[in-house]
Amino acid sequence: MRLSDDRINSLSHQIADALAADDSVKFNDDWNRVRLCVRRAIATALRKEEAIVSAVENRIRSLKRNVPEGGPEWDALFRNYYGEEIDKLRSIR
């Protein structure tokens, strides 16, 4: 999923505000540094997601038979291959 920088900033503000409002959360740093860490985490997660989607789409397109994008077979293959890519990431951790 692609998000604009403004949307990522907005999300990071909302998350940092929610954390600051939670009495069980204590910041070891100032609010803006926490927000910037949240922003970086969101951007990193989105880049990983884009890489996974790209790898899955390339894998489907590399099949010998032509699978039309958006069809039921494409969707089934996408879900299957996407799950495999996520499992690979989990096994690396």
C-alpha cells in the first residue's frame, strides 16, 4: 500500500499522541523523537510490503501459463505466494 508523506506524518502524530495519552506509557525521549521513530517504522513496513507484493507479482508473471491479473486464479496464487513470502520473513527473525 502506498501512502503519501503527509499521510505517514499524520499517522505518526496520531500514534504518538495515543501513546502520550496512555498513562501506562512513559517516554524516555521527547514526543517528537518518539513520533519520528514511529514514522520510520511505518515507512520501513510499507517498503517491505511493497517489496513482497512486487516479488509475488513477478513470481506469478513468470509462470509458463498466462494468468490474467485480477482474475480468481491470480487472486488465489497471490494469496498463496504472499503467505509464503510472509512465512519466509518470519523464519528469518
